[in-house]
Amino acid sequence: MTEQLILFQKLYDLVILMYPIINHIPKSHRMVLGKHLEDNCLVLLLLVIKANKTRDVNRRILQNEISDKLDSLRILVRLIKDLKFLSINQYALLSEKLNEISKMVYCWSNI
């Protein structure tokens, strides 16, 4: 139970970190890239809550969905870095947080 609460808090911190970054994406790209980043972050939070409450086979399905969303988020973060909307330091911080969250999800899936 504690691991899931830590996972939720790590994801929540990531979402808080993402909003200022999304707001600094140029307006011409914010409606697409920013929206996808925001949606992926919020969906991840909701999936973790849902998976934490689920106790049957559906939990594994939700955990796989969480893993897929994390992969999507990782790709989007790399894209905004490559488009120069994100500094190298911001990218390093986000990548570190995403890797930490991914490891937690992986451990949680194997329980």
C-alpha cells in the first residue's frame, strides 16, 4: 500500500513540474504538444488511483496501461527537448523522475 502512495506522490510531483513547462511551449505548439503532455500526466494520475483500488486481474491491465502512458510521456518529453522547448537541465530532471516512476511501476507490477 505504501508503495502505491509513494508512486502517486511521485506522479503528482511530476504533474506539478510539467505545468510550467507546458506553459512555456510556444502557443503554436501548445495546443497539440501541450495538450498531449497534460492529458498523459492527468490520465496517469487517475490510472494509478484506479489500479490501486482494483484487486483482480484488471489491476495488471491497468498497470500495463500505466506503463504505456509513461512510455508515451517519455517520448513527448524527448520531443519537446529536441524541438528546443525544454532545456537540457529540465530534460535531465524530467527523465530522472520518469525513470524513477517507471521503476516503481515495474516493481509494483511484479508483486
